[in-house]
Amino acid sequence: DTEVTQTPKHLVMGMTNKKSLKCEQHMGHRAMYWYKQKAKKPPELMFVYSYEKLSINESVPSRFSPECPNSSLLNLHLHALQPEDSALYLCASSQDYGGEVSTNEKLFFGSGTQLSVL
Amino acid sequence: GEDVEQSLFLSVREGDSSVINCTYTDSSSTYLYWYKQEPGAGLQLLTYIFSNMDMKQDQRLTVLLNKKDKHLSLRIADTQTGDSAIYFCAESTGSGNTGKLIFGQGTTLQVKP
């Protein structure tokens, strides 16, 4: 299994709603990532989890709250979002993170959740 | 600072070769990657090259790396309509591989029948 599965595929929410995005992988990867991608732009890193601990937070607003319940699952809790937060949210995983120079940290991406905030 | 640049658009005829170019700035990059993104989908790793290599071939894909000029290219032979997508070049940066990728802006490849 070389898949990263994200749910839901599409989400529409109001600015007062609370919702969660989910991501799952069964490749035994120990690093998981959240990226945000606006249309026609490259993905921007938001968070990195390594061995279920938050390793990187790229100064993401607190209305985005990541959670890593176990090594296979990654959630992104959303609360009080703004319309400018509408984007494709991509989850990715890699075998390891922050390893040796020779390590090739190939990222495997999910298909994303297309989020619209009204 | 770290920067990866690509041209934004390339149009080719089916059956022709496509060459997508990328320049990067971080000379300490250990790996350079090419990702493909089809509409409404996530990124698919196409191929990668280690920085001590000049060339890597994988079926219809050929990656060329000119480390002196910090120039990377992806050649797709016999381009098909299914190759139409956005192609992102990316470098991994930092001492040790931090898993932090710096992506280019993406090149939209349009393949005409």
C-alpha cells in the first residue's frame, strides 16, 4: 500500500464552523506533513510531525490545529476560518524526517481536501 | 535565500519531446525532485536525482543536472495527452535532510493532439 488517503475530498464550511480534515497512511512512515496549496501555486508547508511529535509549525495561525493520534493518522482541526483560507489542503508522509544527509525523504502526497470557506 | 524558478507554461504536440527547466539557488541541496500534479489531485513524485549525479533516466523521463549552473531539467520523450499537468521542481535544503522541500512555481504542460 503506497497510498496516503485524505477525507473528505471536498469541504464547504462557514466562518463559525468547526471541522476536521483527516489523513491516513499505512506505509509505516514516521513523518507526516500538512501543506496548503492555492490555485496555480506551489504547496506551502504548514506542519511537520515526526514520530507523532510536532517538529515544525511554519507560523500557522492558531485557527488551524494539527493532531497526530498515532503514527498512521494525522488530523487538521479547523475553527473560525476566513475566506482566504480556502485552498487545497494536502497531507504527505515520508519514511523519516531530519535524518542523515544521504537519506532521500521522498514525500508521498494524498489527493487533498478542497476547502471552501464562506 | 532559497529559491526555485521555473517557466510557467509549455505547449507541445503529442509525440514530441517536452523539456521543462528549473533553476535553484541552494548549492547544498542533496536531492532534487520532479513532481506531477493533475487537476484536482495531489502531487505525484515522478523522479528524483541525487546531487552527485549528472543524469538519471527512467523510461520516458530523463533528468539532467548541471550542478555548476544550478540547473535541472526534465525531458519527457514521446509526450502523450495524459502528460498534461503541472510539473513542480523541488529541492530539499538544509544540513541533513530536513524533509523541507522548496518548490518552484510549477510549469503547466499542455499537450496538443
